[in-house]
Amino acid sequence: MRIIPLGTDHGVGATLEAVRCLKLGEVVVIPTDTTYALAADALNEKAVKKVFSIKMRGADQALPVLVSDFDMLDKVAAASKELKEYIQQCGSITAVLPARGWVPLLLRGGKLSIGVRIPSHPFVERLIKAFGGPITGTSANVSGRGPYHKIQDVIDEFEGGVEPDVVIDAGTLPQNSVSAVIDFTKKPPMILRTGVLPKNVLMELLGSQNKV
């Protein structure tokens, strides 16, 4: 497990190394706008399998995916123009959408849907754009533990087990809330995890569910 400081060069060196590792099918711990996360090439089944091993995660539990924009979202999920506009109003949420057929079955936990998020962290945005494809965005911890905001907690978590290949050390992250998770394959959409949502969006979603 190699540890690379985010650095004072706006993360350029760390970004290049993380991209290199992702292209090799390795797993990288990265800072995000919520917690530290395990990043791997979301379309590389071998890399996805390693994420499951590191987390000791059940095969029926899908991994969330991070993308840079809605064009990249189209590579892994299906969403209409109107739905994309609505998702944009919701902020940085994890949207559960119908998965594209070529997305690895393991990544989506054997389901027909996939959770996708556009993060709002400058390093992650640069990383995904430089890599050129979707990456996994599950929290960097063994299933049932964490998530972690302190880098030392992440390092301690994996010692003695299956380790990530590289850790990008950004120190202690802000204590931001986890993203809201909304299942748009349901009608009306179902809130699976509240997280942080604009009040008007939250009230609209709760109101539509109460009518059912």
C-alpha cells in the first residue's frame, strides 16, 4: 500500500499516479466531497472484484459509481434529458438508474440498476476526466465499519487484510454528510438515504411518496 500525498501542485502528480494505477486495474483510495473512497475502473470486472475483496462486501451489494458529467453517466446508466435536469436540481446525489447492459454484473450486485453520482470535489473531478471513464466510489472501509474522514483511520483499516494498491493522502477531510440516495427506477422516486437535499426537492419527493 503506497501512500502518496496530495501535494502542493494542485494534486497534479497524485492525479497522474492515480490514473496510471486505475488503467492497470489497481484500486486507489481517494479523497471525495464526502469521505475517503475506494476508486477502481468501474468497467474492469477484475478491478471491481478487488474492491469487493478489500471491503469484504457481499456480492449482492452493488457499488456506487462516480462520473464527471452526464455524458459519462450515459456510459453506465439510462436517463432521459428531463430526468438529468431534475437530478441536477437535487445536488450531488447518488441516483439509482437502469444500468447499461455492458456494466459488469458484479458492480451492480446482480441487479438491473446502478447508483451513479457526479461528485463536487476538485481532485475527483480532475481524476475522472483524466482517466476518461467511470470509477467506483464506495467508502474506503471494510463493510459494516467507517466511513472515514481521517487518513490514518483509512490506513489502519486495511492493515493485515487485502490492501488497496495506492492511498492518496489529503489529510483530514471536512465532516460532510454522505450523499442522498434516490431510486429513480421507482415511480414515484424513492429516497433510500436522505443525506443532504435541497428543502424543496426533499419536500417534493416526500410528498409524492405520501400520495402512493
